[in-house]
Amino acid sequence: MITTHSAMRGSLVLTVALVLSACSGMFEVEAPGRIADENLNDPDAAPGIVTGMSYDLAQAMNAGSDILALASGELYHGGSYNWADVPRGVITDEDANGIWDSMMQARWVTEHGIERLQASMKPDEFPKSELVARAYLLGGFANRLIGENVCETVIDGGAPEPNTVEFDRGLEKFNKAIDIGTAAGASDVVTAAYGGRASLKAWKGDWAGAVADAQQVPTDFEYYAVLMTDGLTNTLSYETHDRYEYTVFGTEWAERPNDTRAPWQIMYNGDGSVATGANGSTPMYQQQKYEDNGSDIPLVKGTEMLALRAEAALRSDDINGAMTLLNQARAAAGMSDLATPGTLTEAWAILHAERGAITWLEDRRFWDERRWFAESGPPHFDFLNGRDKCIPISKTEKDSNPNIP
């Protein structure tokens, strides 16, 4: 299994080393205060810059994980927080403040960080640097996160634009990550970029290109947004294990208790009664995917690529091919094969559930529901009927941006 843990945390170690090297002696430590802008125009600052990109992307995914899980029906609100009507599918601009700000910060930091790297590196160093390749990769995921979840995007204080603008920007970055990562010999970056690019090609309607890219990602490959128990706690772990704020009760996943990809368990009190959420009434079905506050969030998985290829097969009416791919993904999770359905309608229903299980609680379900809702015939998925289908421009953005009417 391939992850980003070693690469990202390696960068973090380098950053710490740089900070320590600024100390004049064991007992003569000078308070650093703010880092001067010009000091970042130094090649030695590159590891810290890329680590900052990684942190902000992880923070963006983490900050939106609860609202996206509630909006998509992956979890239900059983706690004490005032989420207003979000659990029922109504998302206001005030509800959007936290997730919007975090997503836009992640995009801004990666895009401007790349400019900083280019300005500080030698011309022949930039196009073959593993750090640069990783920066482009992180930027592509930041664009994908925004594009999949917002109704409209706003680039650096500009006017509202279609959410698909983020897909175009993300494709450009994944292309760069593949080219520069190949030159740098960064195989994990290249493979992850193929996975990210595969999804964006699919969302742009290039399913043949999506399949070609998805085939470059091995089934056991996984690439994560790295969280930490100190400083960047996994929100869903904390809110379902340390607190009982969100529950699987009342969701479609409660009807699938034996799916290893969407694991949960019923919590009991000491007297044997079913425990309730922090609201004192909703049964607590505790998600078990993120058991630790430092649990990382997947960005790309080989099993997701199998589901993407299965969807492409169904779009060509190839039921047998789709089921073969979905069963490969199930086998990787230790699950038995599904029987081949007799109709496209049945096959699409299976695809909806299987992809949902594979990407459960990874900030991806809301987009899948949105795009499937917009389709007719067998691909149509009706969960978002009568519910909001995307994150609106936040109130903080509206209040601060004169280009928004």
C-alpha cells in the first residue's frame, strides 16, 4: 500500500530542521516572529512551502468533512451542534463560511506557492523537482475539492464563475505533476496525479481519457491528505468517538452493516441499552472508518479507479464489464462477488452504492449525488431531490468581495 505519509512528514522534518538551524545556540534562541516575505524566495524554504500546501489541503478536506457528510446523507446529525437545516439538505451562505474559506485558502496557497517555487529555483531545477511535482499535485486536489462541491467558484476576489473552472485548473496542475514527477522519478506523485486527472476527465465528459488514466493506478494504491493527532485532528473521528455528534443511524449505510468499506457499530450503554447521540435521542451508530484523531483522509485509491472504470463501462451499456471491475474492488476489501444484474437500471443502482461505499466519508459523495441527479434514465440518483446540491458562495466571501452582486 502506497501512502503520502513518508513524503509529507519527511518534508515536515526538513522544515523543523530549517527552523532549528536558525538558532544561534542551545541557550541563545532568538524568537523568530514573522518570517519576512523575501526569506521565502530561497530554495531552502521549498520543503516548508510544500508542507504548508499539504497542511492547508488537509485542513480544507477536514474542515468540510462534517457538512459534506451531512449534506450527502453519509452521516446524520445526532448531536448538540446547531446545524440548522443542513441535515435536511438546506445549506445557507452562513453555513458555508468555514468550508468555503478553507477550500479557497488551500487553492490560493498552492497556486501562489508554486509561483514562489518557480521564482526561487534555477530554471533547470524547477521542471525536475519532486517538491514542485508534489506542489502541483496538491494544487490539483485543491481545485478538485472546490469544483466538486461549490455551486460557483470565485478566484482571488473576482466575479463568480462556473464550478467547472476548477476542473480546468485542476487538469492543468495534474498534467504538470505527471510531467515533472516523471522527470523527478517521483512515482507516487505521478500515480496519484493519474488518479486525480482520471476523475476530472470523467467530470469533463472524457470517459475514454478517464479510463486510460485510471488504468495507471494499481488497485492497492492509496494517497492521503495527512492529518495529525496534534494540530490537525480528524473532525469525523473526534465528533463520533470523543463526542457523539454524528451517527450512521438513519442513513443508507445503516442498511449495509457488513460492508467493510463503510464500517460502523452500534454503541451501547452499561445497562445494555443503545447509546444516543449528544442530543439524547438519536441512536448512536458510530463510524469506524476513522477511529483515531490522526486518521488520514484518502485523496486517490486504486479501488475508486475501478469504480470509475465500472461507471464508464455502464455508460457503454457493458454490464458484465462493470460488474467485473466492481467485484475486483470488493475483493480488495475482502468482500464476496455480487451477482450480475439483468438490467442497466439494476446495474446503475449497484454502481451508486458501490462507489458510495468506496469513497465513504472522503468528501466525494455530494458531487456524485449532484451529477447523477442531473442525469435521466438509469444513471439518475434521487437522493438530492428537494435538497440543495452544492455549497453556495459563503457570506464572508459576499461581504468582502465587491465583485459579487
